[in-house]
Amino acid sequence: MLSGLIGRKLGMTQLARAGGELGAVTVLAAGPCVVAQLKVAERDGYEAVQLGFGRKKPSRLTKPERGHFAKAGVAVSARLAEFERRAEGPLALGQTLRAGEVFKPGDLVDVSGISKGRGYAGVIKRHHFAGFPGSRGTHEYFRHGGSIGNRSYPGRVRKGLRMAGQMGNERVTVQNLRVVEVLAEQDAIVVQGAVPGPRGGYVVIRHAARPGKKARKTGDGGV
């Protein structure tokens, strides 16, 4: 019906693989999401469906945001996101979409979320630099990044050079995670592997944009 849903990361656990080995999985709350807006090409320039997820106090919204939800006749949502329609079917403002209507076991999904913030980190933690030798003349320079440029050319520090700085707290997308199980009654899905963010963090779950070879495998030995 749609290309995805908004949800939350509930936590990680493990399931037994076909051969008896344990594999890591993540449980995601996928919906229920409510249709907050239907975008059409004639008015908006493109086709999309805007979904809302969660609840939020109306007092914490701006007046235009409160008007947006009032126009749709739906409760105030904590998160909004747009998705493409994958199949023809009736959709109306205020309609509720659940995990079992969008996902099924075996699907490949891309999960986007905000990664955990690690604060200000050095080059060893942030970029996995090796550091300097622990002996052999190294003096008070063990965890530094070393030289950052040349004197003559280019005569400056190039943009994007890996250095110390804020780590984490940025949008991260993990691609091609396989849906192991759909818990329709709990509006949750179980995906193979890890997803970004802490427990309780909001995530956007979409059908894989570039499934590649993994989608053509009938059994990859995973969970």
C-alpha cells in the first residue's frame, strides 16, 4: 500500500537461526500511523502520502502546525513523514495504517534514525585512527591526528579532513535489513541486525530502495 511507516526502536534481542546459531534482531514499533495529508500532482507538484505517528501536546506546536492537523481532522502527531504509494487503493484523511498492512516477513527495509550522541570525540574514537607508537621516542603525542596538510600546495587545509569533533547525533540509514517477523497485533516488526538510535528513538522504516542481490536470495542463512 505504502512504501513505509514511522515507528520507534523498542530494543534488541536474539533469535535462533535455521542451523541453531543465535542472530541479533531489533524489534521496531511500526505504526499505527494516521494519514495526515494526501499530496497530489495537480496541487503539490508530486504524489505522496503524509503520515503521523505518536502523540504530542498541542501546546508544544506552532499555530500553523496546529492548523495543519485541524484541517485534516486528526489528533496531533509527534512525528510526520511522507511516503510513496506502492499500489492502488483507497486512502482517506484520518485513515489508520498498521504494520501488517505494509510489511510482511522476508521484506527488505531501510531504517533511518538519529544515532546516539557521543559528544566531542578525538580522531581515534571518531575516525578509528591508529594513533602514535606507545614508545620509541613518542612524547605526549599518542592520540593526535598528525599532520593536516602541506606548506606549499595546496597551502591550506582541505575541506572534509577527518579531525576531532562532535560524534553521533546525526541521521543514519541502515539499508537492506530483512524483516524476520511481523507482530500484527502489537503493531511491531522484527528485523535482522541493528538500527541506529537509542531505545525509544523514532525511526522511519521504508521498503528497500536498492535491494540488489540480497533480494534475489531465497535463503541467506540468516535469522
